[in-house]
Amino acid sequence: MASGGYWVIGLCADWCHVCRGMKPDFDQMPRLVPDARWVWLDIEDHDDLLGDLDITTFPTYLIASDEGIHLLAPGPTKADALARFVAPYLRQAVAPMAHDETLSQLLGRVRERASP
């Protein structure tokens, strides 16, 4: 998938036992829900991408599209629940939230790094 479309960014930390436990489920998501670009982002390893963003609950998901940022919120830890969690966004049933410069910059940096 190109830089357009939907992105689901899992903001996690390796020291978090919940994140470590859900990583295999997250890795299944591109196969289960191919309509989005899935990125696992360890906030400790990639703190340079976060800017001023402070994540305190894990896992937290950033869901975005070319329309803007749709969600930044904690979410499920199992693949089936995560698929249901993102479905309304991928069906375009949820409008983007108000512009947030910090989140937009994070998305831009992740897109840049993920480009081939």
C-alpha cells in the first residue's frame, strides 16, 4: 500500500508485558485486515518520532487516513477484537477528529520511515 489509505499504528513498549503478549496478534493484522497499513512502533526505540506526544497507556492506537487523524486511544490486545475496533474507521463511518499538529507530525514521520 502506498502512503495513502488507512494507517493503524500500534504505539507500544517492549517493557510492557501486555504489548509483548499482543505483538504476535498485531503481526497477523495485515493478513486479517489488508485494507490498512499496520505499523508497530515501540515508543522507546523510536522516541524521536513521537515529538511531544506522551503515551501512558498501552497499547494505544493511532488510526489515520488521508482525511486526517481519526483516533488516538488505548485499544484491544487480540487480533479479532482489534479487527472489530478498526472496522468503523476503515468503512469511513467515523470522521477525522479536529486537527492535531503533534499527531499529524507523528503520522508524517512514520509514513516517511515506512516508505520503501
